Amino acid sequence: MALIKSNVGTSLELVASGKVRELYAIDSKSLLFVATDRISAYDVIMENGIPEKGVLLTLMTAHWFQYLQQQIPGLKTHFVSLSLPSSLPRDVAEQLKGRSMVVRKLKVFPLEAIVRGYITGSAWSSYKKTGEVNGKKMPEGLQESQEFPEPIYTPSTKAELGAHDENITTEQAEKVVGEKYAKQIEQLSLQVYKTARDYAREKGIIIADTKFEFGLDEETDEVVLIDEVLTPDSSRFWPKATYKVGQSQPSFDKQGLRDWLTENGLKGKDGVAMPDDVIEATRSKYLEAFKILTGKSLQESMQNLN
Ligand code: ATP
Ligand code: MG
């Protein structure tokens, strides 16, 4: 059974609920960051979920935080622990286990820090029309799915629930968060993307593009990597084995779901329930990506949790 909404009774105070996650207060400095099994496509949440998807997103994010902190000295993340607060009743703990992360509560920068290594999706549509991506001229003659000579940073605004994010230029991003932080966010996004890209490529996955979020530790004035990172929800993952420039790519992410919605005229509609075959196909793609990137099956990783 997929968990659509966590039921914690009076055990925890809900402070925010996003398309996928529920954030609960632990104390003034920390949050319990819970991933449900909800899935969104084209910014709309489906009625039903993908069983264990929340566990997969949480454990994959934890895997990346650990790897990135080893590789990038000084990188700050919001990750504290995968352990649950010991005060939780057993039934609540059972429900939240594996899908929850204790994180530092931070001031979220209202920016989606998108990095693109390959030209696809909205960047490809824009390039075909204007030769530009986020207002910047790109090299001539790029083909669909081609790798950019260097990864590009294409920030967007972080829209409220129900609204769509809007692409902005790096100059506009500086206006939104201030020049100093905007530069740090850009530099960190590119560095984290490149580190992850090289790791994933070695394992057989191309990270075509991805989205990061950052927060500010107001006590130390440090920019901190927050949210989920480098999951199939926040990234486009392509199998390296079948990669071919000049066409669209099969992928490990929600592309199957997006295609099903488009083919059935359901793109952007509310209240859509996915049929079993779409759930299964999406689930198996997520599980496959997890195994390739972490080296362990989701079952094995869950068993390693205390
Ligand atoms: P989607 O990711 O599908 O676009 P969403 O952006 O609405 O959905 P969720 O992933 O469901 O968000 O929920 C996570 C929310 O928690 C986001 O609004 C994110 O900015 C916020 N968040 C992430 N890390 C922290 C943190 N350390 N402190 C405070 N808020 C955080
Ligand atoms: Mg999110």
C-alpha cells in the first residue's frame, strides 16, 4: 500500500506539506522531513501513489549526501540522521521508518537551482525556437539530448503549491536572493552536479539535469544544500547503455507517467488516478535506478536501518 498522507495523530506537529513531503517540527532547530509515496507530474499530484517511493527517495538522498560530503570538503547539507525521534509511538514509527530524515530547519532560498548537463525538456524546446536557454545564447547546431560543452545553471523561481515554476536569468536570480548568495548557489550547484554526474556515469546512469534547493544557516551565514538531492523525482536519469544523441531518451524517472498522461489527454488535470501498470512500471524504474546508484536493493538498504 502506498502512503499518501502520514497519520501521526498528536505525536508530531505538521509545519508544512509539499507535493511529496510532509515536514514536522522536532524542536526549534530541527524538522522531521518525511517523504510520502505521492507522485506529481506536470506540477499536479496523482490521486494514488507509488508504494515505497518515499523510502526510496529518502534513502537515495541520504546516500548522495554521504557521498557528496566525502567528495566536496566543506559542503554543508541539512542532513542530521535517519533515526526517528525516540518518543514516537511504535505504530507511528513503523509508518515513518525509512521515509524520514531529521534535518536542520533552515531559511529556504526561493530558488530552484537547476543544472543541465544535456539539452532536453524545456531547454530543448526553448533552444529549438530561439537558440537560447534561460535567456542565454547556446552554441549553434546542438542536437536533442546532446551534452553541453559545460553544464549550465538555469535557475527558476520556486512557485507556491499549485503554481508553475518560472525560468529566470542568473541576473534575476541575483535580485531574488542577493548577489552574494546567488553566486554561491550557482557555484555549489555546478560543483555538486559535476561530482554526481561523474559518479553516476561510472555506474551507467546519465544525469541529464537536476534540481537543487538551498537554505541559509543564519547563525553561520552558510549556504546549505537541503531538500532531496539527485533522485528520479528531482532529476532526469538516462541509461547510459542506450544513450543516443539526436533523439529523446528512455529514462528512469517519471517520463513514463508523463507520457501516459499526455497520450490520454490528462496532462495537468487534477484528480487523476494511475492504473496499476503505470504504477508498476514507474516503481520498477525507480527501484532499478536505486540499485544502480547505491549498489544495494531497496530491501537491503531498509534492513540496514536500525
Ligand atoms: P516538488 O518537489 O514535487 O516540486 P514541493 O517543492 O512542493 O514539491 P516537497 O518536496 O513536497 O516540495 O516538500 C519539501 C519542502 O520542504 C519544500 O518546500 C522545500 O523547500 C522544503 N525544505 C527542504 N529542506 C528544508 C529545510 N532543511 N528546512 C526547511 N524547509 C525545507
Ligand atoms: Mg520537492
